[in-house]
Amino acid sequence: MTDDVGAAIATAFLVTNPNVLAHAGLATTDIACAATTTLALFAGAWWIDQPTWRRSALFGAAIGAAVASRLSSIAFVGGPLVACYFVRWWATKSPRIASRESRTSTVPALATIAGVALFAIWAIYRFAVGPMHPGGISVPAPAFLSGVETFFLHGSSGHPAYLLGTPSNRGWWYYFPVALLVKTPLPLLLFAALGAAEIGTQLRRERDWRSAMPVVSAITIVLISLTVRVNLGVRLVLPVYPLMAIVGAQGVAYLVRQQAGRATQLIAGAALASAAFIAVRAHPDHLAYFNAFAGDHPESVLVDSNLDWGQDLYRLRDTLAARGIKDSVRVAYFGTADLTAAGVPNARALGLHEPATGWIAASETFLAGEWVGHAYAWLLQYPPTARIGPSMRLWYIPPSVHASTQRGDSTTGSSPR
């Protein structure tokens, strides 16, 4: 298999990944972080192989772009490159980066990388100079430095999250491995595992540290994620996916090399076709995509940006219009959009622990208890009238049902169709 074919397969794995498609269509820094982190890792591998002045400057610029896109890139670039350096040391039996014949020594090259990276960050922040806080001293890129301060404060204080039926403010060490397991398309998981196994074999036999860099980087990012207590969704480790795509392409190449018959080629082709089919089938709900490991109720595994980011508000509008509902609708909406502007008629916010009657819509994140505890758990004792996309449910609760519940009557009424 040629390098061009392998690159095409890696690209196919990446652009058919519903998680990548979802976040590429949102105005966040997630996809920018994935792209620039991958660029910085590539530039780092290029630099380690031959640390010239030109490569040092390009590597520094790539680091600056990655860090400016999201501060987690500091760990997601630094950690994998340190790991790859030690793999190279083991493979070449030498800790040196620059060869003895090289005109570039390591220390000045590292200083160049740092200087260019800092300059790139400052340039992205429009060469701003000012105080981080009122009355403070003026510093370059004050908004960036203030963001660094907020980033570490947020990381140490935790964030509301949800996993496997349990909400938490401190997260779980295994959150991101579980998220990747249930959110990653199965063809990519399968071939990435196959590629990782083959890369490990080649590394032991041939000391091919360059081919091992994508899998070493991906594993390092996942290991770093075990220490993160801000569990906001698989989007926070999105840089893993370009690396997995490269490793998955190596898995396809290994399969074809080992069994060069037509049957093997058909299997590889079917796997790639299934990856494309998964993306088409998930449309337009790429954000809420889960693989078969999540089962029939993925909302019991993950919510928040893995499933529910308020994306079904317009579907709620269309459902209400289709059913001719003009009554007041109580809404527990996980989002910040204006309900009236979105066309939801007579919408009123459903208060915490407010057992209301009539038409009620609620987001899966709130129903799971993230951010609100058990405030809306009472709704789950009634069968929903309709599902509003993957992220909301709609109920009609007659006043008589609520009254009987208050009297201690265990009977429940049926929802109108």
C-alpha cells in the first residue's frame, strides 16, 4: 500500500467520524484545537528528526497556534512529544536530538521554538499590551494570560459532569476512555487497535520510532486525560481522532499486507464503506452519535456535549406546531437560546422541583441530573408523549394526574397522542 493510499484511508476515517463532523460545524475551539494540535505534533516529529533553524521556527509557530486555540494543547503537545522523545531514545539508543554533523545545537533550537511560539501567541492576540487585572502591571497578551489563570482555576475546581447514570462535580479518572469507547465509530476502533498492535510489533523488531509516533501520541493524550477532572465531553480529547485515523490506516495496510487476497481487500473496503455509512446514517445528529456499545439508551451513559447541547430546540418548535399545541409550554432547556426567538410558543421556564402540569419539555442533560441534581427526576415517572430528536422529551401531564399523585394515588394517566 502506497503512502498516498494510506493517507487517503486516514483522511476517510477522519472525515467520516461523526464527532469530528459535529464539532467542525460548531463555533467553538474544539476542531481548531484538534487541527492545530495535530499540526504541532507533526512539526515536532519533523523537528526531532532534523532540528534545523527553519524547522525550529515552524515548530514554534505551530505550538503557538495550538496553545492559542486551547490551553489544553500545552499538555496535548508537550506530553506526547516527551513520550516520543523517550521512544526515539530507546529505538536509536541515543538521547541526542541533533546529530554530531548538524549545524544546529539543541539548546538554541529549543530557545528558538519557545521564542517563536510566544511571539505567535502574542500576534494572535493582536500584540495587545495591558494589565491582566484592573490596576495591575501591563503585560503582553493580557487576555491570554488571564485565560491561563482561569484555565488552571477551573481545572482545580471541577465542573458538573455525568457518566453511567451518575452526576458529579469532580469527574472520574476513567471518563474519557469510556467516552472514546462509546463515541468512536466501531470501524475506526477496530482498525486503530489492529494498527496499534502492528506498530508495537514493528517498534520492537525494527525500532521504527517514526511510525510509532501517532499511536504513542494518542495513548499519551488518553493517559493525560485520566488526570483531568473537567469532564465536558469527548470534544475535549478531539485531537485523539486524527491520530487514531492515521493508526487505523496502518491497521488497514497491515491487514492487506498479511492477507493480500481479494477477500481481504473486500473486507477492508467494506470497513471503509461502513465508516462512510455511519456518518450518513448519523446525519444530521452527528453530535449525538454513539456506537453500539452505548446500547439503546445512550443518555444513561453520557449527556452534555456528547448528546445534548440544546440542538433540538427547533425540532421542539416543529413538533409543537405539528401537534397544533398552542397552550403554554413549560421548558427545562439545556441551552442559552431565547425560546421565543426560536419559535416556541408561550414558553415558560420550568422551575427547579416544580411539579407542573400540561405540556412540558425537558433536555436529557437536566433529566440526567447534571447541573440540577434531582430537580426534574419527577418527570421520569411519566411516559413521554414524544421524543424531540435525541436530546429532549415532551410530556403532557393532565391536571388530574398531578392531583391524584398529590393525594398519594399511584395511578398515572396516559399521554395524548
